[in-house]
Amino acid sequence: MLELDQACLQPGGQAFDHTFRPGGMTVVLGPNQSGKTNLCRLVAGLTSNAAGRVLLDGEDLGPQSPAQRPVAMVYQAFVNYPNLTVADNIASPMVAAGIKRAERGPRVRALAAALQIDDLLQRLPAELSGGQQQRLAIARALAKQARVLLLDEPLVNLDFKLREALEVELRELLRDGQTTVIYTSSDPRDAFNLADELLLLSGGEKLQAGPPLQVYEQPDNAAAMHLLSDPGTNLFARHGARCGVRPEHLVLEPPEQDCLRFTLQVHAVETSGDETFVHGRVAADAASDDWVVRLTGMTTLGAGQAVDVYARRQDIREFADGAG
């Protein structure tokens, strides 16, 4: 069991405790500068602005150097040994651990195949593309078979289709139940594609934690709701309270359930073919707010039009004044 005790990820930030799900994958979700990388560096024992205790099965890892900790880390900016082949890079953690050559070979080939670099085993890192180098860095980290694996936005530099494919492969590779995985991201889709548990960060502070669906359906504050919205949450004032509704929960026809109606002044429309995003402004309680409506399929709406949009009351979240 991996625990953070009074972790403070940024100077002057509010300290928090957190227990990671043993043998599962926790996606740490937050915007840039939210403390995600500092959290990883704290767990790995690397220099950072973060402070606090890291405990593994009750043992304080503080006295242990990064090399002594049973932790492997993959950075967004990949790091590989330039003078070693792909095969030797993947094998390097096993060589350091004293694993015999006969045992290393099958493991190297299996990891290379899973990460689609098995035809590159005799190349040097300089002969690889950026995406191939990142997959090599992931394979080398997995070869260490550490008890804790830190993946700091490891796929952010890859093209969309390759990223989707590797997310599926990673999920299968890491289903051993033995490794506690921390995967940082700023993309809410990763929360649902990868996470057993979520930890939401903002400004170096813990916003909320829990299973993805629970956090999505029951956000503690507007900031937590915003992090799990793509595009972000539409915020508005109503009867003196701060409220939010997600773009995907707005529709053009009134639903059968109890709902609220808003008038949207359309500014722009963008489509990806299967989805359309309608941008505009809504006036609510004398406050005008920028909104996005996320629709399935295409629409005939255009800039300059005014259209009524509807949200079920059960999809609207109300927050205490000043929350989030």
C-alpha cells in the first residue's frame, strides 16, 4: 500500500494525505502546474518543490535514495541510453537486478512486441522516431518490475491513433495486480479509459479522489466538475448560487424529465463529423456566461442565431458560494 502523508506539492500549498489503490492504476488528473510531476518526483525521491512522507506498506521511503526505492518512472520527456540498442535498453533494469541472460531475452521480446517496437530491437535510440523512443522508455520501466510505476504524461507527445492503441496495451500490460501505477494526465478521457481510481489536483492541492464514475457524477466543487468535463463545465448563477452543467448534458429538445431552459446566443459552431460543439453566451440571473453545447452528429445552427437549450435538473450541480 502506497501512502502520502502530509504531502505539499507546491510552496505554501495545503498539505493532504492520500492512499493509492494497491495493485491498481490511479490517474492523477490536473491542468499544467497543478503539481502532477512534483507528486511523481516526491514518490520517486527526486529533487522537487514537494514535501511530505511517502510510505510503502507502512515503511517510510524517505531515507532511501531514488535508486534504492522499488519505483520506476517514465517521463513526458523520454530518457533512453543513447549508446545501447533497443534490446539492451529494455534489458538494462534486469541486468542491474542480476537476472540471467536466458530469462531476460523472453521478457525483452514480450515487452517490445506489446509496445510495437519488436522490429527495432537492434537499433539505437537516435534511429527511432519520438513515438518509438517513448515506447522504449515505457518498456524499460516495465522491465524493472517495480512495485510502484510512475507514468508522467507518457503518451502526450504521440499521435492520437497511436496513443489510443497504446492505452489499450498499457491497460492489459498492467493488469498484474502487483504493481501500483500512478498515471498523470491533463486529459479527462484518460480518467475513464485507464483509471481504477482518480486523484484530482489543482494548484498543488487535492480537490477530490475516488472511482471515476463516482467523481464524475458527484463532484465536490466546481473545479472538480470542470476537470472531468471536455470541454469545460458551463457555469452560471441561479438564485444567488453558483451552478454548473456539462456540455454533453445540454440538448436542443426539452427532455421528458424536469428541466431548465436557457437561451444561447450562438457565436461559433465546430464539428468533427460525429460531434458538434456549439459556442455561445447564456444570460442567467443578469450574468452573461460563455457556454459550449456538445451535440451528437451535425447541426444546422450557425453564428448569430439564438436557440433554446435544455438541461435536466438532475444534471445540474449547485455549489456553495466561492466553492471551486
